[in-house]
Amino acid sequence: MTFEKKWWQTAVAYQIYPRSYQDSDGDGIGDIKGITSRLDYLEKLGITAIWLRPVYASPMDDNGYDISDYEDIASIFGDMAAMDELLAEADKHGIKIIMDLVVNHTSDEHAWFVEAKKSKDNDFRDYYVWRDQPNNLTSAFSGSAWELDEASGQYYLHLFSKKQPDLNWENEKVRQAVYDMMNFWIDKGVGGFRMDVIDLIGKEPEKLITADGPTLHPLIQELNEKTFGAYDLVTVGETWSANPENAQLYSHPDRKEFSMIFQFEHVGLDQQEGKEKWDLAPLDPARLHNVLSKWQTELVGKGWNSLFWNNHDLPRAISRFGDDRPAFRELSGKMLAIYLHFMSGTPYIYQGEEIGMINTPITDINQADDVETHRMYAERIENGFTKEELITSIKAKGRDNARRPMQWTGAEGAGFSTGQAWLAFGDTVRDINVEKALADKQSLFYTYQKLIALRKEYPCMSEGIYEVMETGNSSVMAYRKY
Ligand code: TEU
């Protein structure tokens, strides 16, 4: 089977964490106008799509993955006029905007939930999932997934923080509301959607089923049909539970679901089997190569891969998969870039990856911002873990690593903001920054620029034949692509 050629197959996408990209008004928080001001830089890099992490109205319990109004913009990021300007300006730069959409849950401050809480017979009650008694389901951010609503004596489901109540996708009204909202964004001219934790929407909480519930794929097919299906948009589902078999269900074009999914098998290799990401284990390059090669060979002609080393939830690529000591970081960054960009699929670069930004160690939990990190720390301290072991885990895996402000220059404020940045800068600002990278023709930036340009020229990079090369050395990751 050959795919009908789509623009996103040869595109390279770039993920932006708006809070940390570019501040335009000196409040220390990146914003939409800031992103617009950096489009020349992004065009120079060569990317043709931006995955824009959520900028919708939100109380920011989970930095915007808790949406209180899907058709409004959080004031810290700007307003709808700034969003419209970004869409129009990006278009002039040949760049499409992929909206990050969170429809597994809303914020507890969303009007639907505010209504739902008013009484058991409120019209919006069934927009969410309620039970008289909690069961054993746990939240991804530690603790029970059920929160008591004192007024009604019932518990509501939240697979993430208690300020992120899960939507009830069995309710037709919920689905229709989501479709209307997505069509609102399609009408604005977005390039597509990244669908947050979409593998959870077919959940059956009574049976303790969260990911891959029985209604998941029919729900996605309906979503496709009612919204983006008729347009030339890219859609990428975030699916932590994906394997090569169900990846085909999601991304085979005949099934009319998504363009591709994010799978996470390769980012689970440096943790102890059956445990959590905080339970560290050494990374074996041979296993990493095997896993990525498996995804390459098993999806050929049956689906489409997304390719990434890091994102806003994951550690910095060089610190995790390479060697972030000064003598090696640029070199290992180039190795990782080349290895990934010759693979079949659509690559996603996470902001700052193109200049080799690395993890920033912390020494105390007070230096952490992220809700996931704090909840894990509190829970594990209670369970007898030591502070030292937890700080070691946070240094390696904490989400703040990726969320530190973009390093544009080596000056104070790093060219990111004239005010006090919302999160401390990494301690490498002087050595690793865009200004320096652009001035050095041998820098990692230009490796990325070259790879992106080559992908536009040579289709065999994005969809050629992939063959593992046996080198007899298990620490060498080699393949042939043609
Ligand atoms: O992440 C999904 C998710 O499962 C995360 O909890 C992930 O396991 C964890 O961050 C790994 O460290 C998505 C978003 O990418 C994340 O930022 C949100 O917090 C989460 O959904 C809830 O919306």
C-alpha cells in the first residue's frame, strides 16, 4: 500500500512551550506575540509546522492542560487577536499551527463543570464521570483518581489532577460540544491538532479500564468524521499505551482516524520494569535501537510514525540519550539528530533541542515547579523514600527540565524576557544559546537545518526502506536507509 502524499509526511514539526519561548511584555512569561516575533528564526531553521502547547483560558493548575474555555486565550499568553495574528503570520512563513487539544478532561473551572457541580440533576452533570464510592483507579499525578464533591456526596473522576475532571465521552452532548469547538478552530485555519491523552477517552471506570477502552477507536472515527476528516490537516494522538499493532488502527489512512500517534516505548527504557519513570535504570543503547527499529519496520505501509526524543514532559534529549558534559554535548546532539531524522515518519523537535539545551539539576524540591513532581515527592516521602533519591530522580526525569526558558542569548534574561522569568533559567545560558549557535557554522543548529532541508529533497528519508545494520558492537546503533 502506498499513501497518498500528504504535506505533513515531509514536514518537520517544532514544539513550542509558550510559557517558556519568548516573552513580549516583560512579565516573565512567554506569550503568543513572543512566538510571532520568532517566526523568522523558525523559518530559518526550516520547520513547517508548530505544535503549540495549550494557550487556552486556564487556571494553570497543570500549565494549561486544564482548560476552562476552549474558545478563549489565557490572558498571560495574549488574546484571540494575538492568536489570529500568529496564524496569519505563520502562514506567511510557510508554517502551520498544530493546536494542542485536551479533551479527555477540562479544568474544574470550565463552565460545564461549574454547572455539573450544582446538583445531581443539572443538565451538565453527565458531562463528567460520577460515582457514589471511589474504586481503585489512581491518578497519573499520584493518589486516588476520585475526588469527593461534598455538596452532592458523590465522587468525580480525574485521571490527572483533581482540577482536571474527566469528560464523559459516552455522553453525546459532550462529543457534540467537542466537535463544535474543534470546528471553530478549523475555521480559523489551524494546521491540525495534537490530541492529548486521547487513548483514555474510551475508558470504562467501573471496570478499571482507562487506556484502550472498547469504544476508543469508534470514538476517534466519529471525531474524524465530524471535524478534521474532510480537511488536509495533520492530527497526532498522544497515546502512552500504544504498541505497533494498535498504532496501525490509529494511523492507517483507510481507518480514518489520525495521521499518526506519539508512542512512548523508547522513553520507558531507562526505568525499572513495571515501575514508574522515577525508578531509574541505566539505558541500554541496544534496546533503544531495537525498539525504534521495531517501530520503523512494523509500521511500514500500515501507518505513520512520529519521531521524537523529547517533549515538554520528558527530559532533554542530550542529557537522557547522549552525554551532556561540555566536551560531548554538541557531538551527541548531532548524533541523535541524524539518527532520528533519517527514520521514516514525521520528526518533532522540541524547542531548544536544536541548540542542544540540556537538563538543569535541582538540589531541593522548592526549586521545582511542576505539579507532577510535587505530588510524586509528597507521596514518596510519605512512603519512606529519602530526599536524596527523590532529588536524583527529579534531576533525571522531572518535567521542569524541558520547561526552562528558551536560551536566546547569553545576556541576563537570555533574550527571553526583560522581567523575572517564571521559572529559573538553566545554568548553561552563557554556553548554550541561539546567538552563539547561529554564529558558528558547525553548530548543532545547522545540523538540524541541513536535516530538515534534506527531508524536503529526499523522500527516502521520510518513508524509505529501513534496514538494521549488524555491527557486532551492541553499543553502536546503526541502520541503512534508502
Ligand atoms: O501527558 C500525558 C501523561 O500521561 C503525562 O502524565 C505523562 O505521563 C507524564 O507527564 C510523563 O512525565 C499529557 C500532557 O502532555 C501533560 O503535559 C499533561 O500534564 C497531561 O497530559 C494531562 O493533560
